[in-house]
Amino acid sequence: MEKSDDWVAYTLNQAIESNPGTNWNYNSGASQLLSQIVKETTGENIDRHGESTLFKKLNFKDYFWKSTPTGLPDTEGGLYLRAEDLAKIGLLYLQDGIWNTERILPENWTKEALYPHAKDIYQDGGKEAYGYQWWLTADDPPLAVGLGYGNQILVIIPEKNIVGIVYAWNVFDNDAKYIFRDFADLLIQM
């Protein structure tokens, strides 16, 4: 996809391998379609829409959103945030979309986003589920996890009111230890 001139067209032109709802695979192209969907529904690119509806309200600083060759923001892995701002997203979800007494996310959005819409996914040796861009683990208590490019990790544990982040940059060709499980186990023990 990233080698193509139009990531949305590339994604939409892929053959459908199974009937919708019968199989699940993580799909970066589907995440990239969100950029086009926001543009068509709001009339502005997701980076500008996000600035007015989220970033300014959470007081984000020094963020960068990479663009695709067609100028759409890269919603499959191109948003770069400071560690503090990544943690604010987790806090926003823990607070049911409310920030400083203002509702930022629609009512019930966090419940819907963290609901296991795709269940019994086997990832990293475990049995997980997937919500709206969130991995949901089978841990006790369950974790909601945002996994980003280069081993960026955002974990929220609603039952414990915990937000944890890993701010890493493993983009090298050599194998590096996947640290999510160790990090998650530490948070669960808190």
C-alpha cells in the first residue's frame, strides 16, 4: 500500500477474500480508509478536524501527522505525538470522553470503541478481541491497547484507572524484543 500513489484506491481495489463478518485480519488499509471517510463526512482532512475537535482541547503540543502521496493524513501509522499527549488519549478514554468537565467524545463512544466487535483473535500467543482501533486482551482485568508503529504502546486498564505508555522507536531491520506482554504484566500487578 505504502508503495502506491493512492493508498485509499489501493485498499479499495484489493480482492475480497471472504464474506464480510466471516474472517478477521488486521488491515492497515482499513485504518487508512478512516482518513478518507472523515474527509467525506466533515469536509476537512482528519488532521485539521482533529486539531479543532481534540488536539486543542487536550492541549497537544508539537505533534506531526505524515501525509500520503495524495495529501491525506496517514491514519494507518503516521501520527507522531509526545508521550504526554499519547497518555492524554488514554485518560480521555478512562474519563468516558470527558476532559476538564467538557464532553469531547460522543456519549457512549468509549464503551462502543472498547467493545469486542471482533472476538477470539489470536495475536502474540494470546486470545484477544478488537474494538474500534483498540486491541482488547483476555487478561484479568482486561486491557485496552493501542499498538503503534515502532513499538509505541498505549494501555488503559479501566477497572484499575490506569494509563500506561511505551514511547519507543523500534524501526530497525533487526529483530527486537516485543515488549508489550512484559509491560502489560507489570501494569496488571499495580
